[in-house]
Amino acid sequence: MTIEIIGPEAEKRLSWDGLTEALLAGHKLPPAQVEDTLLTRGGDKLLSRAAWIDGMGLAVKSATIFPANAGLGLPSVNGSVSLFSDTSGELEALVDFHLVTKWKTAGDSLLAAKLLARPDSRFFLIVGAGAVARSMIEAYRSAFPAAQFLLWNRTFSKAAEMAAEIPGVSSVRDLEGAVRSADVICTATMSTAPIIHGSWIKKGTHLDLIGAYTPEMREVDDKTLQRARIFVDSRATTMGHIGELKIPIEEGVIDRTEVLADFYDIERGKFARRDADEITLSKNGGGAHLDLMTARYILEAARRK
């Protein structure tokens, strides 16, 4: 089998609608087998995620997270994505890591927002001014063309710099005030302690939580979880693995049954908003099965040239 190398040039063949349709189709297949491993050395991490979906194939995505790289002018996150044939197990393609990560991460939360955010949502708050913030603005605009964006970051200058580069985006210093006015809130930080407080959130708001990915990390407080109807992309990769849910479940703040649905429940109509006033919250765990679905979508899009 010839191994295909799919690089960043494939991006011009991708669309956010195409990806969310691919994610919906992927969740109609048998549930994925997934397994994660996390190795650490001080603040540095190696996160490896493997998935197998019967009828789609296998993928292994390994990511190195070296926070100090930012001070050296190097990317903090690097890695590789290997895509294997479902029928023979042979290596089918190597797909650009950063391309898969960008589209998987943003596509995951975009799919949740399409299902849970109010269709008339207009004011979007992005918390964190890294690469994910940039791709989320792009993704949200594909489904909410009238969206206006506020951008907050602990270091205000980073938010101001990004806002100056992207039309229709304004940087803000007052996080509480921005939360109180937002229809959709997207958190994409490296925070280990809550920065969003439930008492700030107005009725009808939708939250997409992206940043936390370890058992110690959280971006929202207990009251946020208690006020919201809670959804996840995958129960298997979030509830016992990510602090956002793991900690409050273990402390009895919420019960496991309060996680109402994941993407495998979409077909049954359970992953949905009920009324305009409720607060909805979706935790983006970004499991390897989503990397597999995204990598397969990218490979098939590249082949259509």
C-alpha cells in the first residue's frame, strides 16, 4: 500500500460544514474503541491517543506539549497523526498534525454549538488568545455569519494583537462584563483553576469548554456546572479523565447522570437545546476517535483533487 502524505496544502479543500457532516456520519458507525496515555516530565507532556472505529479504520495521534517552547519562538504543541486501514491494518496515510488538530478541535465545538446554541446567537466571547481562538472564530463564522466577537486573555496585549489582525473582533479587559453580555462563550486556555463564574452567566447562554485536558485542569466553577445542562463530545474521554467534570463529580457537586448526552446520542435527539432560556454547556474532550474522523475527512477531501 502506498502511504499518502497529507500536508497543510489540503486545507483549501476543507469546509466547516463538510467536517461537521463527517463527524455526524462517523457517530452513526459503531462506537469507537479509544485509549489515551499521558507521560510527563515536569511541565512537559506526551499525550498519545488511539482510536479504532469499525468501518472507518484506526488512528494514533501523539502530541508533545512543551510550554517553554513559546519563549524560544517554537510551537508549544507538536506531534504526528497516523491513519491505518480498517481492512488490512496497513499504514494508509500520515496527515499533518496541526491541520488535524485545528479542524478536529474547532469542528468538535462547532458541532456542539450548532446543536445547542440559540440560532440567533450574536455575541461570542472567546477566552484565550492562542491558535484555538483563531480557528474558533473562523469556525463559528461559518454557522453564525452575523457573529460579533469579544476576545479576552490574561495578557491583554495578546488579545489586542490578535483582535487587530481579525476584522470584527474586539479585545476586552473586563472578563466578567464580557461573560454577562455573551450569547456563546468559548474557553480555550491552559487554566488549572476556574476563571468563569456561574453567577456571571445570563440565561440562554451556550458554553463550549475546550482548554482543560488533564485531571487537574478546569476553566469553569461549580456554579456554572450546577446552572447548566451538561453535554460532552464523548463520555468515555471526558468524565473520568478531565478535571472539568472529574473533580466536581468526585466531590459530589454534580452527579454523573447530569451529563445528559454525548455525540453518540445525537441521532436520538438527546443532544439538543430545549428552550431559549436554559444555559447549555458542552465539554470538548477531543478524543482520538474525533481525530480519526477528522483525519479520514481530510484524506478523502485531498483525494478529490
